[in-house]
Amino acid sequence: MDRPEVPTDEQLRRLKNTVMGAGFRLSQLAKSGQVPDESMRELASISQELTNAALRLERLLAGLRRSG
């Protein structure tokens, strides 16, 4: 049975939320004190990159909604 295709903007919204959630979780883990300092810095860096990617996705999504 074929599933109906999810609209592109909805797919992007879901992906943005997933990326934001992953960034937040990595940030929390970095702040937890449960990882060595070197790993903490790397997790914080990855978290920031994911946050930036989520913001880029949000801008892209807003543009698609305006033009669509």
C-alpha cells in the first residue's frame, strides 16, 4: 500500500526539529560533567553547528512558505 507523500515543507519542518533536538541534547550532555573536557568541547562545538544548521533550515522553510 502506497503512503501519501509528505509535503516538502512538512519534511523540512520535521528535519529541522530533529536537528534542533539533537543539538540541544548534545549541549546538555556537554554540560553534564559526564564526559572528559576534550569531549565536552567537541560536543559543544557539534551542538553549535547543529543549532546553526537548524537556523538555516528555518530560514529556508520560511522562504519556501512565502513563495509557495
